[in-house]
Amino acid sequence: MATIFLAGLVLAVAAQAQQDEDFHVYRDPPRLLLTAQRLRLLQRERERQSPRWEQFDRLMSGGAMMPEPGFAWGLYYQVSHQPAAAKQAVDWALGSSTDLRQLALVFDWCAPAMTPTQADRLAAKILTALSKPANTSANTPVGDVRGQSARALAAIALADRLPDQGNAVLGEIVQKWWRTQIVPQLGLPRGPLPREQRYALFEMLHALRDNLQIDLRESAAGYFKQLPLAHLTGNYPAPFSAPENEFLVPAYLHEGNPDPAEAVMSRAASLAMVAYDSNALESQFLQGWLIRDRFQMRSSLGAAYEFLWANPYQPGLNYDQIPLIFHEPSTGEVFARTSWDEDATWMGYFEGRLQLFQNGRLQTLREGAAVKPLEIGTATIATAPARDAAKFRLENETLFVLGLAPRSEYAVEIDDQELEFLDTDAGGTLRVPTSSSGEVGVRVRLRDAIK
């Protein structure tokens, strides 16, 4: 009884703390992404003429066509203090652009260089966009992270011009959208936070914590603890060569070749993750994966993100110490590789689909398809030929069976062992410890199918 009472008291205190949250923004600009510590680091990088600064500066001073002009010129102004850079950003923002995220960044970063008239015009443009309700229709579901992140950045940048200092917009995003709609869906196989929108998610995480001391991860601690490793292991072994540099390619389900823009934003998300919690063990492994110079982004899209987020002075751990099999029960994702070499065989099970990368070739299998069991270390990864029953022979310590019914109970029979019942995770993956020193037979049946 005492334990139940204590648990109830903790929940009550947490609920009261959330009710007492303050979403008013009072911090001085720049408020978005550029904390005083990060801005000092970037300015030191300019003074030292670091490779990342030199690449960014070469593009900007050389007049390169930047895919995100407001973001790039605004960042360049904050670090260089060149009025011409601010003029480029402001002129772009006051033009025909409707990109709310970049408009917010320009308003926040270039405020010292704007005239009162320019500031009023840009603020009116942002206010018009903010006055429209968030789009959560069937075509853009609640997982529209980019849209919500842009609204959060806009409300923070414009807080001084809002009657409630941003309280209504930011309170709705945190309490209604994030905690009520997103967090309960994080355990679904096709969850509300698409892989390709992780960078936008971390921009919002940074902005909210920097200005409101609110950490959205607290309501989904398990998901975020494993996210750096999920992001890392969800890359194919072989890099993709582009004219500017080599890219690590994140897992994708669309047809055709890898999209360099997706690879850029995946790396940007990785860098932002490390910057958000650089002391976490998982982040240190991710940092070890990122600090290889051959993957430094040099393109007109990537150079600004590389300069903004990369911290070459942050040590990282050797990523080859990460287990070869990553399994996240809360999402059902499984990523496995035979080694950390670039010619490794890789298997990925995510969003209900199974992929196999082998001999430089990517194969996405139809839903329910079976493949030959893959032996990795002391584990075997296999697919179920049927959703209610499967039979295997193996001699490894652990069996992962993919493609079963999600969150269901299965009867597991192992030679010379008692029958036991195990549950599949959110993605239909069953983890079976065999505890055998030799080859054994394993039979798996859906409990409801037992007669």
C-alpha cells in the first residue's frame, strides 16, 4: 500500500508541475539555437579559420546559391557581423518566401541589422502564418514535426510582439500536441516521428529547452535514450559518394538511389542530438561515428549545418564497440550488421518493412516475405514464414523472429526445455533467449492458435 501511495503521489506532483509550467518567453535574442556558449564556439572557429568555417565562408563569400538562404545568411551574420550578410537574409525574408522556420530565424538572428520598418513587416508576415491553425489533417497527420517545430521557433522569435509572450502557441505545442497526441503513439510500428523529420524535432527540442527550460524528452525517456543508437545503426554500411563529399546513407523506403538531401539532414540530426546531450553514453558513441573527417558536409545545403552543430573538440567513443544488433522494443525497430566494415551485410526492420543490404545492393522485401536466417555474433535473426507459427533450428544464444503479430503472446518451445510464453514488441519482433550450448529446435506459435 505504501508503494502504491508513493507512486500516486509522484504522479500527482508531476501533474501539478505540468499545470504550473510557464510558456512565456523573456530571454534576449538570439533565442533560437544560438546559445551564448554555442555562439562563442562558432566565433572562435572563425578566428581559428577552422576547416568547417572555411568551407562555410567560401560558399557564402563566393556567392553560392544556398538552398536555405535565410538560415545560411542569418547564421553567417551572427558569426561574422557583416551587415551585407544581414541584408541578404532580410531581403530574402521580406520577399516571396513563406518558409516560417527560416523567417523566424532571420527575425531572431538579424534583428540588430533591421530597421523598425523592416522588423514590423517581417513580424507581420510571421504573425499571419502563426494565426493560421496548425495543419493536422489526414494529409499531414499529428506527426507533422516540421510544421510544429516551425511554429515553436516563430512563437519564440516573436514573443515580444505577442500579447502573452508566446504562452498560448507554445503551451498548445507542448501540452496538447506533444504530450497528448505524439507521446502515446511513440510505440506504434509506424510512429508519429518520421526518421526524415528528426532534425526538425531536435531544433524544437533545443529552442524549447534554451528558452523555457522544458525538456520534451522527459515524457518519453525510453524512446529518447535509445534514439542516438537507433539513428546510428539505421545507416547502411556502404557510404554514398557525391561530388561534394561522401555521405552516410540513412535507411529509406522510397524507390531509386539515395537522396543526398536526406543524407544531409540525417547527419544534421545526428549532430544536433549530440549537442543536446553530449554527456550521454549513447551520444558519445554517436559522436565517435560523426567525427570522421571524410564525412564532413561541404555542400551548399550541408555546410551551414556542419558549422552550426559540429563540435570537433567533443571526444567520442569508438562506435565499433556498439553491439552488432540493435533492438528497440518500444518501436519494434531492429538493425543488425555482420561487422562495422563497409562491406558488411546489413538487415533492417522498421516501419513494418524488412530490408537487406548485401554486396552493395539494397533489397526491400514485401511485407510478410521470409529470408534466410542471418547469423550475427551470438544471435540469429529470422523472419516468420507465417504470422501464427514458425519452426527454426539454431545454435546461437538468442533468436530474433521478425514479422509476427505486434504486442501478442507466443508459445515458445525449445528442445529439452519447458514451454514458455513470450510477448512480441510494438513491431512484431520476438526475442527468444535459447540458453543452449548446441543446435536446438525452436517452435513458435501464437498462443491463441494453440488448441
